[in-house]
Amino acid sequence: MSTLDPAAVFRQEAQELLEQLEQALLDLEHAPDDDDLINSAFRALHTVKGSGAMFGFDAVAAFTHHVETAFDLVRKGKVAPSRALIAVGLAAKDHMRLLIETPELAETADGDAILRSLKQIVGGPPASTAVAEAAPEDALESASPEGTSTWRIRFRLARDAMAMGTNPLLLLDELRGLGVATVVARTEGVPALEEMAATECHLAWDVVLTTSQPRTAIEEVFMFVIDDMELSIDAIGRTSEGRRIGEILVDRGDVAQQAVDAAVAAQMPLGTLLVKSGEVSPDTLAAALAEQQHVRTGLGAGASPSALPGNPQGGAKGAAKAVDSIRVPAERLDELMDRVGELVIVQSRLSQVAASSNDVEVKAIAEEIERLAHELRDTTMGVRTVPIGSLFGRFRRLVHDLANELGKRIELVTVGEETELDKTVIERLNDPLIHLIRNAIDHGLEAPEGRAAAGKPAAGRITLTACHAGAEVMVSISDDGRGLDRARIQSRAEDQGLVPPGAKLSDAELFQLIFQPGFSTAKEVTSLSGRGVGMDVVKRAIEGLRGKIDIASTPGEGTRLTLRLPLTLAIIDGLLVRVGTGRYALPLSAVEECVELSAEEDARSRGRSFLNIRGDLVPFLRLRELFQVSEPPDRYQKAVIVSFGGRRVGLVVDQVIGNHQTVIKSLSKLHADVETFAGATILGDGAVALILDIANLVKLGMAYENRFKAAS
């Protein structure tokens, strides 16, 4: 069994944290007062810094420390989250990614320039990535003659901290390792013995620590539990040496000043009176006395906590939350899907054998295995699917950067982020969507002065939408820009010989010309587009996913491109049909119904190829003619009514065999230009059946219908 590379684990987790940081920063630009976004950015930075130091990425930790310090000031309200700060934060995030992924190239990037810009925004002297700078809180005691600071640390872990693997004793040992520490356990939260759970943590601790380390070193002790605990870290100045116990209790927030004044007026020992009156607990008083003694002597003579219910197998840096997910390499999921596909083929073979057998027990077993194979297929496909929001989120930074580059104001709106799609489809969809978004921003959206002249809002809008439609996912990219110039597209198409001069084309036909290689209507070449390279690649990429692209555009209002994509590239439910002696599979999701076509009706329909389906005329194709079958047809043929894109067509076959789990196999490169078939599948008897491409067959049926209408 191979072991995981710690550096690879860190890089994978850091990738997610940096994405979280980027999303928080982009959201913060539109909601600068959102404390949750500020805290999210700070937590991501804090975790990257701590994990980087732990796994030996010292350059990452040193650089991230300064960015974290800046956002700590934002978190505390000392610095406003301005657009300039967010821009520098995004640049810092890119530099952090460079330090993590390709540290050998990081020397060519100027991280110091980023930090200088950061310091100019938040104030303070310029920093260097070589030496970590003390946080503002550290400055309180850093100038003391001894070079040390004294801190009051008060913490209470989450009730389930020990059950999650955290050992409080190890946390206290780490604090002692930073300097001279006085530790007092507070037991006021411990329940009665009969109510106590052995796995729960009921204690709290007060620690007074004198150390030469900065505040961040103390925070790093609690790095992995800080989100689910109560923690306060306060600096204790040199002026605290002569303070009385009442002043310390008031400063710690343990008692009100009025209670102290009343106790002093009674002329009794202050601590005794406060405990007797119930103002403070004995443990709280002991902690205050320990702090007083620590400050006076500088010695950590306090007693260690005793009788602590610990977990000797736990660690101080145990997880704060239960692990409810597991990382699995994508290659293993692909292998699993391949095995499921082979199982489906074998199960299909078993079903055929059982159908020809008279053994009832064999048939029962075959049906049970078929049920299990269906469930395993659905479960495996569910594991492979991920929300498309993970893809949409990547484009927010792209839109942000392009808007700044082109001087445009652009709003990105996403709808249907929860729509799930096969991970392979999402991976291969990234590049085509990037190109379509860049085109929409560069060509579709007008400049601010153009939008003002058209009476539109100053900010253009790009909308990404995803939704399920049967066994397909519809992904659309729309803008509210100028729309496609129909006259210019036709003119360019005529100049390039793509259409004859003066040809009458529908909008759908004309707009599809922009996907021709080398086609471009741009008046000038920019850094983004205009060379006519890309849209043909987009179309090939989408068709490689067995998808289609539709375009709709209204002049002055905008353009909408819709991608129709299959849910998965691996297994589908199919309808098996026979034409002559050949068997073919149709995606079951596209099948609406099956009707009988008698020889008499077939003869009557010759020359017009239309079926009357409950009052609607539906064009149909005779697959025997399309596939040039020489065998005589069956007496009672069947017409399978299929639909695609809101249009219907009938496919005349000799026999409808039944449902079949179809494991899709790609055709060879020699058959790449055969548009009638989308792939092939292996049947239970080992024979190969071709999978019909419904989209192209519907298009062919619509061409028959148009010719009929033109003739009539």
C-alpha cells in the first residue's frame, strides 16, 4: 500500500483554501461590510500559513504571515476592505499559489513588491518575505529591556474536543515550551459525577505566559481547534507588576468594580469576601493570584492541572470536526466506472441466458443481479458527479480581471450552481466556457459610453445558467450586450465563400457560421480575440462531449449560447431496436413513445413521410432506407417517436426489442465524421450495436419537413 506524500496532501488542501480565499475576496468587493467574508479570508490565510510551516513550506508561511496580519487589521476594524486592498490580496493569493506549486519559479516573482503595496494600504513600514514581522499586538511589549512579553491566555475547548482527538495536556505543554508559564485549571464548569461524560471536556484553563515569541506563536498552538473553542489572548504590560488582586480581577473581567469597592469597604480579605459572596469562584481567584505572583516574580510556579480526563492517543492538533468525507484519486473513480461498465455487460448476458432458461431460480437470481447492477451503476455515477458550481466559481476571477483590463464594469450572475454533472464533462468543459466568456466580454458587452448611449446600466451582465433537462444538462452563457450583427456575419461568410452571395439563411443557420475555422467579424485583433481562432475549437470540444451548441441573439439586447450536454459519458439507459438484421440503441431519455406502422400506412405515407400523432404531423425517417438494408421489412413495423430541442421525429424500425443498459464506447477516428451514430455498445451476446445520434436524426427529419412545406 503506497503512502501519501505529505507535500502533495498540503498542495491539495492549499488549493481548496486558496480558492476559498479568492471567492471571499471577490465577494468582499461587492459586500465590504460582510464580517463573515472577512473572517473566511482570514481563516484561509491562517490555515495556509500554519500548514505551510508544518509541512516545510517556509517561504509560503513567511509570505502569508504578512498578508494574514493585514487582514487581521481588517477583521478588527482598523483597516477598511478597499478595492485596492482586495486587488493586492488577489495578487498575493496568486503569489502564494506560485510558492506552493512551483517554488523554483517563485524567485522570478516579486513577492516583496506585493508586500510593499500591502503595507502602503494598511500602514506601517515595508515588510520583507525573509523575516516575519510582529503583529501590532506584539508591539506592546517588544520594546521591553528583556525582549519578552507577558500574555494572559484563557481558553475553553469544545465539549467534544477530546472525542475528536485533541489532548488538552499537549496544548498546555506547547504553551510551556514557548517560555515561562503559570497554569491554573478552572473547574466551575464540571458537572456532578453522575452527569459527567468521560469523553467530554468540562475544564477551562488560565495561563500566564512570559515569552520572547510573538502573539502568532501562541495562536498557532490552537491553530486546529481555534474555530470551535473560546480563546482570549491579552498582553499584560510592565505596569501590572504592582497591581492588587482586585485590579487584576476587574481587568480580567471576572468581577465588577462595584463588587471590589464593596469588599474593600468591608475591610475583610478581598479574595475571601468575593468568594464568600459568590462574585467569583475559588478557581477564578486562584487564577488571579497566580497571575499576580507570575508578574511579580517572573516565575511560572503555578501547579499543573491534576485529575484531568485525557486521551493519551489524541494529539493537540486533532481535528475539531468529525471527518465526513474522504479524498479519492480521480483515476480510481475512472477504474471503478470501467468495472461497473463490464459488470453491466455481463449482467446483460446473464439476463439473456436466463430468458432462454426454464429454471425459475436462475431467472430470480438474474433479476436480483440486474437490480443490484442498476443500483451500483447509479451510485457510481453519483460519486462521479459534482456540482457545476465548482466550475462556475473559477470564472469569477476571470471576469474580474478582464473587466479591469478592458475598463468595463461587469457583473457575473450564476444560476443553478447545484446542478450536478459528470466530473469528466466538467473538466473538459472548462476551456470552452472560458473562451465563450472572453468572447462575450470582449465582443458582446459594450464599453461604458456605449451602454450609456443605449440607455443600459453602466455595469454589463454575464449570466451562467445550468439546469437538468431529462438526461441532459443545459448550460447557457448569456450577456446583455449589443447582440450578433447579422449583416456583418453574412458579409464575412460571403467573403470567405462559406455561403453564396445573397443566400437566404435563418438566424440559426447563419449564427452557426461563427463556428467555422478562421471565421471572425472583429474589426481589429486584441489581446483577447479577433484572430478567428477558438470558436471552431469550442464546437469540436462540445461535440466531443456528445453535446450541441445553440445560439440565440437579439440586436441591442444580447446573445445567449446554450450547450446541451449529456449527464455522463459512461452509461445510459437505452432502447434496443432492430433494423433488418442489425441492432441499434437509442438513448431512452429521448424516446417519447412507440407506435405501430402497418404496411398499408407505410404505403400511404410514401412521398410525404409524415405520421398523424393525435392530430400532430410528425416527420419520420425510414431507417431501412437510411442504412440501405436489403432484407425485406417486417409486416408490422414500428415508429419510435424521439425528441430533441423541442422537436419530434419518428424513426421507423422493424422491431422494438426492449430496454438495455448501454455502456458507451467511442467510435474510432476513422468514423469521427459519421454523424448518424454517437458511439457503440456491446450487447450481452458479445455483438456490437451502434448508438444512434438523436440530434442529427432530428435535424435530418426537420430537413424532410421543410422540403415538404416548401413543396406544398
